[in-house]
Amino acid sequence: MSIRKMRVYEVELYHPVGLLRRKVFYVFANNYDDAMDRVIKRWPNAEPLSVCCLGNRKATWLR
């Protein structure tokens, strides 16, 4: 899928190990599940707290 069709999602995680237990990521994704999968690949031990779409704007607004 083209990056122009993707949206920006904010994913907040709780990580049980480390100094920063709460982490927030901003990712390009197609939907909520895709956003969560992209972040969980990087932090496999983390537990998701929240996922939200930053509006209905297309991802190109960040350029």
C-alpha cells in the first residue's frame, strides 16, 4: 500500500523492564492492528496500553 494511504497512529506501551516503563510511538500504518504489530515487533515484551489514530488526515500532512 502506498504511504499516501497510510495514517499516523500513536501507540502507548508499558514495558516491564527498563527505566522508561511507558513508551509512546508514532507509526505509519493501515489500521489499528497494523500499528500495534509494527510496534510489538520492536518491543516484544511490552503490553499495549492504548492505540489512537491522529485524526482522519492522510499521512502526507507530516511532509
